[in-house]
Amino acid sequence: MSQTKVKKLTQEQTALIPVYREKWRAIALSTGPINRSQAEETIKLAYSAIGKKAPEIIWQFVGFLHFGS
């Protein structure tokens, strides 16, 4: 796979930075449920792309306790 190094963004790319920053900020701060099958498939594809065997994925429920005043 050949990659080209980007040396300078176009004006259009620069204008899209705030859009992508907000998109990924919302994703990072999301507290909604995860789509486990999509996450597992994405992990497998990422490992395959670098020629590595995907790890075993173990899901763990982490409950949060709320202490009222």
C-alpha cells in the first residue's frame, strides 16, 4: 500500500477541521451503548491491515453507581 505524505492542506480541508473535530469530540464523549459487533469487525480489519492476528475480545460490563445527596 503506497502512501503519499500530505505537506499542506487545501482551503477546503482546512475549513473542514472544525467539522471533524466536533464529530470526533462527540464520539469520544459519548456515553451511549457500543455496537459490539461493529467494534469487533473494525478491530479485526485494523489488525488484518497491518498483517497481525486480531486479539481475543472480551467485553466487560462496568456499572456505575449513583450516590444521591
